[in-house]
Amino acid sequence: MYDENALNYNRVLNFMESAPANIFFKDTECRYRFVTELCSVLNGGKEHSIIGKTDLEIQIFPDLGRLYYDDDKKILETGEGSEYISEFPLETGNLYYEIKKSPVIEDGKIIGIVGIVNDITKLMTLEKQLEELSFKDKLTGLYNRNYMESRVKKYIRAEDFPATLIMADCNYLKKVNDTLGHEYGDMLLRQMAKAIEDTIPKECIPMRIGGDEFLILCPKFTADMAEKLIAEVKQCFIARSDSILKLDAAFGYYTAEDDTLDFHDALRLADQAMYEDKRRSRENNK
């Protein structure tokens, strides 16, 4: 509503176009019929060059154009609005926009769509940074148990089977802590984490999930590949050990061919194999 005596049609449009917000109107063909200056720039237009065009025609990212267009069609068909966050992948960094759209109804008929676009890049970036911090182990920089738990429901994609979980348990942490102090114990864990990180393929994900326990999530990894990788990590441990700190760990793994077992069951089997390796090592050292 507006005061007709104070604002005529052209002046209302002028106010709306100058609004410090991303506002747009679309017709029943999903074509832009009004945009504020900010919205025009955001969508890649200049001097309202997006007017009369659909998102299929103006979006520099075709997938996003199709997403927006299909969403418009759904609103026009159902009469229900939508609200979602859209990510723009740019070389300088991702941009995030919250998009809200509602149908415009006149005399019982839908005559178009009105929408607003809010730039939430700073908020989303901050949220992702905080999430990243909550998922990282402060001591080693590896992912932590919080991150592991976040992967429980779908720890691997269907196309990435077979997948292997490799468990590693530091053999000398308690001894180092008792004889040299926790500062050296922390140093040992950092060196082991770095050795693991430097040895494993980039598609594998290393985590510190306990005081002296590490987990490596390996997509598209067979049992043979796991055994080879464990041998390589052990060799790296030997190469980076010295007279003060000996890098050594017990290893165990479980290879899943499909998602028959859930994450915790697969992890339990890898953990059992690791403790069996630790038991054999103790017997051999008697």
C-alpha cells in the first residue's frame, strides 16, 4: 500500500529501483519484468538488460539457471513460495545468496512472482570457518572425532566402494608422557600425524579420533591397497624416528565392499584388527 497523493506510479518505481536491496518481479513465463539496480548487477545485467529474459538465458552458470527456472515453474504451478541458499562458485571465493520467492495473486489468479535476494556470504563464510574449527584437532590439525561423527550416516558415496577404514594406535605415547613429559608426547602425536598426512593419497582422509588413535578413511581402496599403504606409513615412521622419539603404531583395517555394514560396525572391525596387531607385536617383543 502507498499514499497515492504523495507517490504516483513512476515515483513508486523510482523508489523501488533505487532500493538498497535485490528485488525482482517475474511474469507467468518466468521472465524478469522488474529488477532493482542491485539485482540487475547481481544477475549479470546492465541497464536492465535482463528484463524480458529468464534465468535460463542470463545465468552464467547453466545449472543454477535451470534450478531457478524450474523453481519458478513450480511456484507458478503450485502457488507455494520457496526459500533456499544458492552458492556461486567464483575463482575469488564462493558467494552465497539467500533467495526468497512468493507468488503474486490478483483476482484469484497467479500473475507472477516477487522475490528478494540477500547476500549472506559473510555469514556463511563465518559459519563454515566455525564448523571447520569444530572439526579440526587443535594439536595435530587433522580432522577430529566431531568430523568422524558427522560422516556416520553416509561415510562414503555408493560409487566409492570398496572403501577401507584404517585404524592406527600409537605404541609409545604413554611411555613418552611418563618418561619425557606431555610436551614430548604432544610432539610425538604431531610428528605421527604429519607422517600419515604426508604419506596417504590426497583422496584419503586422516583423523585423530582419540588420545593416541588415528583413523584413515580411504574411498575406492581395496584390502591390498590398504596393506600397501600401511607398509608405506610404517616406513615413513621409521624414517622420521630418532633417538628420542620413536614413531610406531599398531594398525588394523576393514574393507567394505558395499554399505551392508554401517559406519560404527565397520569401524569396530577395523579396531579389532588393530588390537590384534598390537597383541601380536607385544608377544613378539617378549
